[in-house]
Amino acid sequence: MTDIRGRVADAIEVLVHEGYIEDGENGHRFPSRLLQDWFAARFRDHHVPLESRCSDLPAGVEDR
């Protein structure tokens, strides 16, 4: 498996740089209410935070 955490970090870096998200107290947040509302409407029924997702890796194996 490729460097998933690195890919996510790269994507977040781009989103921060472009102004779509910003650092917040508990992670990242939308600086624009419009973007926040769009995301909430778009992913309302099926968004699962990254930390809650199951990994496809075998037990005891970590992605790097």
C-alpha cells in the first residue's frame, strides 16, 4: 500500500494553501460558511471521518 498518510497530508496542505480549509482548535475547519454548508449537504448521509474508517491492512501492519 502506498503512503496514504502522506497523500492525505499533501491534500490537506493544498486545501489550506488555497484557502478552502484552515487550522482550527480540533483539526481543520472551513473558513467560509458557504463551503461548510456545501460539505454538510453533500456528505450528510455518508461522511465517515478518517480516524473512524477501517483499514484494509492486515492486523499488526501499519501504513507508512
